Amino acid sequence: MTMAPGVLREAAVDVDAITENVRHLRALTGSEIIAVVKAAGYGHGAHRAAVAALRGGATRIGVSDIDEALALRRAGITAPLFAWLHAPGASFAEAVREEIELGISDIDQLLRAAEAAHGEQSAAVHLKIETGLSRNGIAPADWRTVFSEAARLERIGRLRVVGLFSHLSNTSEADDRAALARFEEGVVLAASVGLTPPLRHIAATNAAIALPEARLGCVRIGIGLYGISPFGDRSSADLGLRPAMTLRGAVAAVRRVPAGTGVSYGYDYRTERETMLALIPLGYADGVPRQASGRGPVSINGRRFRVAGRIAMDQFVVDVGDHPVAVGDEAVLFGDPTLGVPSARDWADAADTIDYEIVTRVGARVPRREVRA
């Protein structure tokens, strides 16, 4: 898997890795998989990630908002699509017409979903129960009112309640178990007013792996889809996952410089001796975090270096010493660490962030190239 001649920068996306990650997590959890491809598939490409996940056995595709769902539907995804974050007052008419399942967090959204039903086509909804994350979701004080109204609307054919769901904080097992207990209280209350939807889901990748009682027969897999571990103390390989994205660029220039040469803006880095500098054509416009200046790792010709000086908008510099590096050589910022290259987590550590952000922030001008293992 090498770069083609003439390519300046690219993110290679191994779609087979996504498929295999889904198969592995299905087997591990014994659960239905909702594959989450929001935010352009965490930077990997929403459509390609959805196709690969469905090939691996996912049964639903989850996204953040309706526009993301509609784009997938128009691109040919026929599987159930689920979107849960909505603009205030937004119409649900097109979403219902395109059979997008809607996450519902309050009575207003519930009523607007019912209004969007037309003819014999009812609105399919998942009711989100607030269980302690303090984001959106039906507040406990409103559970009975919303559940009762949803049951009434379902009886008259305006709604189909497909699922009840919530989201965990992953703060600790104790916190997540407390949230799960609150969720079960909501499920019992919903059943008491006649709501017994086929799906219940509260676990994302973290809890799907680490908290078996939270699986409930259906889990939402986001970061695990792309082969990245949600745990600080366990790697992707530890979990049987394979990272799908490799971010790389072609060395654009090399130059021999004397000791004391300043590098990049502000001269935060000066060479300690005569050395070779290599220019890598990726910068913060491409999602390379400027916070990793002086620390971000790069692999060139099987040897690891780090960014020298500040990361600029379009480029950064690596001090390669006396190692043989030439224009056109491949510089890998991150990929599958079992292949000897840095990981997204290495960059996250260098930038004091999380690897979720590292892959998701890869910029639009970086071409995505689909590859197969």
C-alpha cells in the first residue's frame, strides 16, 4: 500500500479493515450493530464506511443529523438510517419521506415527527432517555408524558417507536451502571404505557466491549468501526481491531543545512549540527494539529522522526539527520502501528487530545484513497 507517483498527500482508507472490525465486534458482543458514520465517517468517508460496515453485518447506519442521513440515502444506502441531533424547529417531512429514523429528545420533536407522517407512512422514531450525560434526551420528569403521547400516536398510526436509547459517559463502571439502571427504569415505564419497541441501545464502542450488561442486543459502534481503541490502556491490537486510516505525504523537498539553522516560524527549533531537513506537505489546514509542533511523530523509510519546529498551514519540517531521505519518499504520520508506523494515538498524545479527533479532523483537501487489504 504505497502512494502513487504525483500524489502530494492522501489518507488511505482500508475498507476491509472496517468490514473486519464490524465482524469482530458482532462476534464479541453477540449484538446487532448500528454502525456510526457521522462526521464523514470520522474522517474516513461516510458512504464508504457505511458500505463496508454493512458488508460486515451491521444492520443500521447511525449519523448525527438529517442532512448526513439524506446524503447517504441519495448515495444509494438502502439500509435503515438513524439520525438524532436536530435543528430547533426543523421540518422532519423529507426525513420521514426518505424513511430516516429520528432520535427524539423532547415532546416538541415527537409532535413534529408525527406531523411529518403522511398517508400510510408513519414516522419511525427512537426515543432518547436522559440518564445522566446532561446533553439531549427526554428528562425523567417528562418520561411519562412523552411515552404516553408516543404510545397514543403509535396507536393511531402516526408513529412507529423503533427503539429506546441513551448514551453513557464512560466515566467509570459505577457511573455507567447507574446510568444503565436509570435507563431500565425508563424502559419499564415505557412498557407500562404500551411502548415495547424492538430495539434498546445505550452502549457505544467502550461499553459494548467493557460492559456486557449494557449491550441489550443492540450496540452503536463508532470509533471501533475504524479500528481505534476507546481505552487509554488497551491498544487496537489488544482489542482485535485494525486501524483503517493511514495519513501520509510525499517528501516535497530536502536540504542540507549547517548547525544553528532555524526551522519554520518563530525558530522554535534550531539544528544542533549539520543535518538534513525534509519538508512534508501536510499542515493544520489538513487537520495536522498545530499543538503537536515539535512532538508529532513521522515515519520515513522505516525510521521514526518527529516534527521539527512549528507545524504550518500546509507543511512541516522533519530533521532526518544523516539518514537517507529523498524527494518523493513516503512520510507516514499515522496508520496501523503493528506495521511499524505511528498511530493516531501517538499524535493525540503529542497534541494533548484524543485519537477520535485526530482521524476526524483530517481536512477535506486530503484525498481519501480507498484500499483493500
